Amino acid sequence: MTLVFVYNAEAGVLSGIMDSAHKLFSPSTYACHLCAITHGLTRMKPEWRTWLQRSGLDVRFYHRSDFRRDWPAADIQLPAILMQEGDRLSPIISATELAQIRDVGQLVALLEARCDGGKNDDPAL
């Protein structure tokens, strides 16, 4: 099983600069709540990086266009956190839920609650 994080943002240096400016000047309209939770203006937040390293989980990160290219049949609102088992994706945390999370601690608590034992009753995408 792999935990899949899908950002509602594009890859690349210019996109990163634009995203950082958007987070700084108009955070309430920034479209990627996952980015806002896990990253500061220029890099991944240290407490998030530490949790990822200590979690022991296999993880994969996608930007929007890369995810759409690799998973064209996955019709989900982004950002999202998913569980991949083979060629199957199951939702762990939705875009709507990510919009309610305010910090890394809340995100980690929800991930740990939903990933313990691989329990997830949501249907595959």
C-alpha cells in the first residue's frame, strides 16, 4: 500500500514561485489546502517532513497534471490524500476535509486515525 498525496498545483519553479506569492498575499483564495498545510513559502514544513520519515509508510506525491496523466480515470476533487493498492485508489482525506484542517498536527492525527490497520470503508475510485 502507498499513501498518495495529490496537490492542486502544478510542478515547476515558476509555479512554485507563483504559489508562494499566492499563499503570502491571498491565502484565503489559495486552491491547494494540502500545500498550505504541509509547506511554508519555500519548502516542506520540518514537522511534516519528520512525520513522513517516521511514519514508515510508502508515500508518493503528485502535482495536478502528473496525477491526471497517470490516473486519467480518477475523477476526484483536488487536493486529496489517497491510498493506492495495486491499480486501485481509495480516498483517505478529501479536498473538503483538507479545507477544514489548519495545521500539520491536525493532518497527522487524521491520517493516523484513518490509516491504522489499513481500515478504509470508502469505495475505490
